[in-house]
Amino acid sequence: MNLKQVLEAMSKGEVLCMGYSNEGNGKEYWLEPRRAMVRCDVAERVISIVGIEIGGDRLFTDASSQTWKMNNEDRVTWGKRKKRKKHNA
């Protein structure tokens, strides 16, 4: 999935999740509830975007979150932004 697809899914209420592979391959990211896999580089870009919040599932205050969601304000406006009109020169 690309960045736009992940953000579109999150605007509809899906949650970005992170876990560790059973095969020892490191971190894995996916969208819940449909378990659509997300590449690590895309997930890390999503996490850094303003409007993406942690899911509140940290076990310790200095630990990383394992879920991220789009805040309600951005969920309402995502995809409804007006496209710029092209001006002919």
C-alpha cells in the first residue's frame, strides 16, 4: 500500500498497527481490521504526519506505541480537500 492508500483507509477508521514477525524479520505494520500489510517505510512516514495520533496502548511511558489512528478532525476533512485549479499560461 502506498501513503495515500494508508491515509485514506485511516480516514475511514482503520488503525495502523505494529508488531514483530514470528520469523524474526523485525517490525511489521498492518491496518486493522482487514490486516492489510503496510511497508515499514510507508508506515513510518504515516506515523510522522500531523493528525496521526498514538492509540494509547503503551505499556510503559517510554515505550513505543503499537497502534496509531487519525484524529477525528482530520478524519472528517481527509479526502474532502479541494484540488487546486490549473491555470493555463
